[in-house]
Amino acid sequence: MLGGIEAGGTKFICGIGNGPEDLVRAQFITTTPEATLNQAIGFFQEQAGRKLEAVGIGSFGPVDLDRKSPTYGYITSTPKPGWENFDLAGSVSRALQVPVGFDTDVNGAILSEARWGAAQGISDALYLTVGTGIGGGALVNGQVAHGLLHPEMGHLRLPHDFSKDPFPGACPYHGDCLEGMASGPAMQKRWGSPAGALPPDHPAWQLEAHYLALALVNLAVTLSPRRILLGGGVMQQPHLFKMIRTEFSQLLNGYVRHPDILDHLDEYIQPPKLGNDAGILGALLLAEMASTALVMTSNAVGGRA
């Protein structure tokens, strides 16, 4: 029995199971760390009890993924009140007494899409979520990219024509980075209305498509993914995908001449197949990895004994 937590800045989604077929989930509003984790721990204790083998956490960030670091498993410099420098992985592990797999929520999402979703059989793919914040996970040669910390694609710096768009941006760190210009809160601050309440013909959507396409062009020429998946609350607008593809093609201007882009752009840039379950299913895969690592370590120790 595996447990997963998709730890978001707005809500926590907890699940148990082994995949899409047997997933049982619950959802809680993200409040303080103590109150939110009490609900999550209670869910696992009630649903799985002693049968729980491991828990995976796909978390909003930034987070510390360096296992040698004294703050491994922490949420670090987040603007989310009360969560800065919080030991998320350690708190869950101590409460449930099980191994914990830990990564970003978007890295978990691209892992689940590679196992069960729209990136099956693809070694190099990209998942970008556009919602309360903007984050991205990259699959490179079949492995999620970590590096020094982990990718922070939401904070790409983009060309900003202030004469056409005087909005200064909403990111508390960078102002008009991608997240500051194209996240859900940025759209609401700019237009005075939530993204989901704006009609399809509102000028907000062309501007949104422009900023997202700029980011995707930068990521496409840097990481060369074979597929790009766009999820999150803001992307729950079917007309937005066509606008992004058109803008993406215009910005590339024929430079990357590959059939997947020239003739199959609707497949190259598409929604995640797993929809809103991509994150929580990714967390289950992180739990699976943690459980497997524990077994391998135990076997290695037993073999040396």
C-alpha cells in the first residue's frame, strides 16, 4: 500500500493505492503546516494504517532535494506564509514511521505522465503547470532533471513590452517573470477577475498565450523535449491551447524544423492525459521509489552480513 501527497500552495491532495485504477484520494485546503499535516496524517492512518509501506511527496517549492543537506526535504524560500523552511518530508516520515520519497510536484507529474499518461515511451518530455504558481518538470533521457536545486521554470525572465502591457508583474521576487505575468493570481491582479471567469474572447487570453509561448520556445530550444504537457487551473480553457500553439510556431519562425513541430504541433503541445490526477499519481511513484530503495538497501546490508 503506497501513499502520496501532492502538496500545493492552495490545497493538499492525499492518496493511497498503486496507480490510476485503485487510487483513493482526499483533499484539504492548505492552511498552516501543523493543521494541514494533521489532516493528511489522519487520512493515511484511517485508510491504510500499518499496511502503508511508503509515502511520496510532490511539493510546491522551492524545496531542498540534496540528500546530503541538513535541510533535505524542506520547503525553503517560498512566499507561502508559515511554510518557509518547513521540514515537510521529515515531519511526514516521523509521524507515519515509513520511508518518504520527496520531489517537486511537477517532477512527480511528469513521472506519472511517463508511466501512465501522455508521455509514455518518451524519454525527453516537459510538464508545465499554470495555476496558483507556475512550475515545470523535465524528463531528460528518462530521468527527471534536478541539478543544483531543481528547475524553476516559472521564474524564466521574458521579454516585456511595457508600452503594450504596463502590468508590472505579481512575483514578489522578480516582478515580471513568467509566474509574475501568467499565473492565475497574476491574471486576476491584472484583469480584476479570476482566469476562469474571463470569456474566451477576452484580450487576456491572447496575452496569456503570448507569455506562455515565449516560455515554451525558450524551453524547447534549451531542453529539446519531444513533448510538452500543459496542466494546471489556468489551462482548463480549451481555446488557450490553439492560441499557444499558433504563437509558439510564429515565435520559432521555422528555426526548429522537425515533423513533430511542423506537422503535429497539436500532439507536441497538449494537455496531460492524467488531468488533475497527474500530481498525486506522481507522488505514488515517488513512494514506490522510496520503498524500492529501502528494499535494495536492506538486501545490500543483508548480503554483507
